[in-house]
Amino acid sequence: MKKYENYTRAQLIARIEELEAVSSETGRLHGEWAPPESFAVSYDEIYAINPAGYLTYANRIAIEHYQLEAPCNQYGIWSINPEFTPETWSEWLAKIKREKVVRLQHTHHFQNGAIVLFEVNAYYMNNPEYGEVVLCFARNMSDALCIQRKTNFLNLLMDTILSNIFVAIAVKEIFDNFNYIYFNKAAEEFLGIHAEEVLGKSDFEVFPDPRRAHEIHTEDYSTIKNGRSEKLTVEYEKPDGRVRMVNILRLLIKNPDEGASPLLLVMLLDVTQQRQNELDLIKAQEADKMKNAFIANMSHEIRTPLNALVGFSTLLAETDNVSERQEYLSIIQKNSDLLLQLINDILDFAKIESGALDYHFAEVELKNICHAVYVTQSLKMTSDVALLFNADSLPSVRVCTDARRIEQVLLNFLSNAIKCTSQGFIMLSYELENDFVRVSVTDTGWESPKKNNKVYSNAL
């Protein structure tokens, strides 16, 4: 279909003369009706109007649309378009004479009742042979209007999606120094920058740190080379210096227009919270495993004093010897204390998990604490392992601390040493180091380090 609106006036006159030359009839533009063949292939309505507002020419499409009959000069423009009257035509003619070319949209009423929107390009010509004439090319805009409306709706839909999606999306124009030409709302929120501050700028203008901008450009060039770049769970430094964990996808988009710049699409998904949730889940699973191991260990630890309580209570009932009864009572008392300590440990574990563990500080003698732990753990020793604590050779040390917590730590050290030592010895000791006390547990076991120690920092 020819775009006649791009013709000059001279070209239009020459075209009309050509049409008249091939016409099978003698009708001229201002004369009798004679539909020319050359415009028959056009899908536009083509008609000419004299200064009085009457048709002097109409092509096949116009004839069919308005069911015109020869001669065409019996029809005024108001026959085609009811929006015109003889008075309004005079106004339009004056405008067309003044501007030479006028483009307007009109609603045309066909004889079959259809009402269609047309875009009309009207050209004013004054030729000595034909006189004054307004040549009109009218194009049916219904399909174009539907397409435009659909396009507008799709653009609105796409803009709504891109503006509300959680993925940060940016588009760069490669030939224009990788300047940003699109920046969605998620990108604004992630980088903390408004789109107005980014569009038309490069990364060197957006990121204060040129090192970071250079890294991004290096990744952009790599994407141009490979067509695609994807990185999962990587650290991304924002313009404000904060680092987030993200998934990044870069795509090269080739522009179909010849010579037009290809585009670089960058999509970024912040997975920092997701990653943190995964780490928290792993920690929770590990904590659950530790809890199960703790419960299993406590079950084993509780059996030792319980067995002693049951066994020596039976022996106490069967003997009449006073010294034996005193010894059995002492053992029963020590195991009762041990059992109570284990139960307190379990309760403290629950308090630690809930963050409600209490500390009770008081001035205590460290030697007494170590001796109490030594006596308690002596009940667990086998004949092949000796538990040593030389209280007489150790200095007296008074510290302000929570005695129960120190006992718990020392019991854990000794329990681990007992489990890992099948023969030899386990020694509990402590020594002064300036303003600190170093308490240590040394064993000859092969499954653990030779020394397990803990330093308690207390002013003497």
C-alpha cells in the first residue's frame, strides 16, 4: 500500500494525471465519473473535493464504502462524513488552503450502517488544468486503534508487573556507555536510589567506589561475549557499602533494528534473608542433634548415681556393721548430690536455651570446689585409671564467681577425660598466672587432646 501522504504537491498532480491517462472513460478530475485503475489496489479511500465541497473523484474503495453512483460530483463531502456541513466545509477549506496539508481523524458512516474511525490526510492543490482541488487519503484506523489499545493495555500490564515484582530489573544501552535506560521499583528499593538518579547514567556515576563500578563493567563485557551470565548466592556490594547475598542473571538482548544498540538486561534477586533462614535452619538442626546427644549422655550419667543409690541402699539394709553403714551412707549422700547436680545441669540447659540462665556470684574457695568435683567423679573411675588431685600442694585461692558454674565446667572436663582414658591417670589442678587462675584437666587418653583447660578471669 502506497503512503500517498508523503507525496509532494507536484508528485500528486503528476499521479492524478497518470490516473486520468489510463482511465477507460473520458471523465476528468472535475468532470464525469470515471474510476481509474491505478488506485484500485489501494486499501485507502482516495477522493478529491472541489472548493464547493463536492466530489470530483473517488476510487473503488470509497465507492464501495459509501455506495456512490456516477457522476460523483453529485455528492458533497457531507454525504461521506455527516460531521461536515457546507458551513464547516468552508472553514476547513480555508484551513487547508492556509496549511496546505492537514491531518485529522473523523468518524465515517458507511451506507451499511458501520461507523469507522478514519485518519484523513488532506492536500490542497491549485492546478491550471484542474483548478482548485483538495485530494484526500483516508485510512481505516479501526484495526490500528484496536492494536494500539491492546498494545497500551499490554504496556500497562507489563509496567504493573515490573513495578511490583520482587526482582530488581535494570536495562543498559551498550552503545551509550552502558547507561541505564530502565530501572524498576524493586531496583530502587534494593539500591536505595530513585530511578531519576540512575537513568541516563553509567555505573561509574551511580557507584561512588570506582573499583565496584569497574567490577560491574567487567561482568557486563563478559555477558556481551557469552550472551548470558548467571551467578547464584554471591556477595553484592550496594552503593552505600552494605553487602547482600544475591542471585544475578545478565542477558544480552539484540535489537532487531539495523544499527540500533543492543541492550543488557540485569535481573537481581536479594536472597540474604533466605540464606539467613537456611543458616538458622542448619543451626536449629545442629542444636537439635546436640540436644539429643545431651539427653542421651545425661541418661548415661544419671544411671551411675542411681545404680549407686540402689546398690548401696540394699547393702545398708543388709549390714549391721557400724563402720560399713557409715561408709555406705557417705556413698549414698555423695551420689545423691551427684544426681542432684545432674538434674540441675539439665534444668540449666533448658534455661540456656530460653535465655533465662541465672548467675549467683559469691566469694568461694577454689580448692574446695575442685575437691568436691574430684570426690564426685572418683565414683566413676575404674581400677586402670587414677584420678589425681593434690590439694595439699595447691595454694588457697578465693575468687568471686558462681561456684555451680565452675563445678559444671570442671565436671564436663573430667567426664570427657574419663570417657577418653582407658588407662593411666587424669589430673585436676590449677595455678596462678598474675591476676588469673588457670584450671586444667590433664589425661593420658588417646581420643582427646592431652590438655583440656579453661582460664577464669577474676581479680584476686
